[in-house]
Amino acid sequence: MRAVCVDTPGRPENLYLKSVPRPQPKVGEALVKIHATALNRADLLQRRGLYPPPPGESDIMGLEVAGTVAALGPGAKKGWKLGDRVMALLCGGGYAEYVAVPEELLMPPPNLSLCQAAAIPEVWLTAFQLLAFIAQVQPGEVVLHAGASGVGTAAVQLVRLFGAVPVVTAGSPEKLKMAENLGAAAGFNYREGSFAQRVHDFTGGKGVNIILDCIGGHIWEQNVSCLATDGRWVLYGTIGGSAVEGNLLGNLLSKRGHLLSSLLRSRSLQYKAELVTAFSHKVLPHFSGSLRPVIDSTFNLENIADAHRHMEANRNTGKIVINVIS
């Protein structure tokens, strides 16, 4: 089968297609013929050699796919049949024509194309995990997060679904407008001064109950300033750096703030299976109504380097999808 490989970590042009053995499904796994996959920031880090896959997992990039069941391994017991349309959360292996997936991580795609379905698993499960499992969002709470990324566009919609109030940051008026169209109650351009002051203005000085933060580093002071007393700050990435200078702990303590963190890729199969089950019951049915994946652009597998460049330039609003079967 064809797969995207990188022998030397570095720039997008180091990505190339080559023929590799097709995986064989193990006990409790299904082999999925991939129709589409999607990009995530983790892919960029892995390409640079900064985010290796968990031990024993495929070193091929790609954390989510949509396709059809091509084979079932021994002991398959979840009722999937050959030819079933599925979407799946992965630890790796999505930039290829086939991938072997534990049955527990397969989901039936909603009434969407497989290209659209490929934009759901990683970012929607991440946003759902952060809100429901980690922050335990409650109706009426105010949630601050990035508004234009894949996770951000999912989070806006999930916050509304859970009866809470989403407020977002983004780097352009166009991205803010899109987030507001998805349901954001307010949006702040982080390129135009402190978003913390605008959050205080919006909340009447109370601050936000939850922050979903994929930046870290240099914005910690604004985050703590935005946080309401007893608020929860959930860190799930450090795009802006992991080093912190200043009185972070003292400022956080003064708010009685909760600093939480989470990664999804390194979680156990049991945890991911429970997450997929909860998401399938509580969220998937709503894709027939109020929810929708936001797709920025699509590329063919042969143009994977261009797709990486597009994300690295921060030009995307929503997901970048890769068609494996064009």
C-alpha cells in the first residue's frame, strides 16, 4: 500500500510517498480502507521529530480517518461487517491506504461524506474530552478558547450543546466571524492588544470559568487574568512554548485556580474506548441537526507537503482534509 513517510525529520518537503506492507488486523482489530484522513498540529510536531508515536504504534503520521471495513481480525465482536462505513481515532497510521484499528475506536459516521467524517474523530473527541471529562463543564459557565482551529470550531459547538457560553480568540476578523456564526457569544482578536481586558469587559469583571489552552508559554499572564475565582485552566498544548517566567503560581493561587492538563494520544485503549462510547451517545446524534465539522480545505495524498505548509502558515480555519482515494 502507499503511505506517507519521513526518513529525516524536518521540513514539509521531507515527506514522501512510498510502498509499505499493508497492516494485518490483530485480535479485536479491524482493517480500514482509508478514504480520507485529516491534519493535526501533532502531525507537524511528529514530522519535525518532536512528537514520536507511543511505543508499539505505527510511525506513520495521521491520527484520524474515515473509510470502510476491509477485514476483521480474530475475535471481532463489536458487530462491524465488511464494507461498513466507519471513522476512527488513531495513535498513528492515517497517512496511508489502510490502517488496523481496535474495534473500540471505530464509530459509525453521521450522515456525512467520508471526507467530512474524516474531520471529526481527533478534534471532536479532543474537545469533548477537555470539556466533559477534564473541565466538567456545567450549563451557564463561560468557556474561553481558540476559535478557528479544528478543536476550536468543535469546541464552540460543543460548549453550546452543553448549555454553556463560548467566547473565543482568533487572529483575523474573518476567523472571528466564522466562530460567531458557529455560536460564539463573543470573539477577540489576539493581534489587537490584550484579550484579557476584553474578556473582563464581556464578563463584567467576573472572568471565565474554563479556559481551553493549546498555546501555553507567553500568554499565561492573560490566561490567569481571564480566569474567574475557582476557574479551571485546561492546558492541552504548548504551541507558544513551555517555559514560563514570572509569578504564575502566586497569581493562580490568588484565584484559587485549577490548572489541569491533558493529552489524548498517549491515553490507554480503555480510556479512549470509554471516550468514544460517551461521545457516540452524547454527541454523534446531533450531527444530524445542529453540529457540523468545519473543513477549510482538501488536498490529495500526493500533495501532503502542501497541506503541511498550509497549516504551518496558520491559514486554515477548521480542518485540512487529505483525500486518500481521490
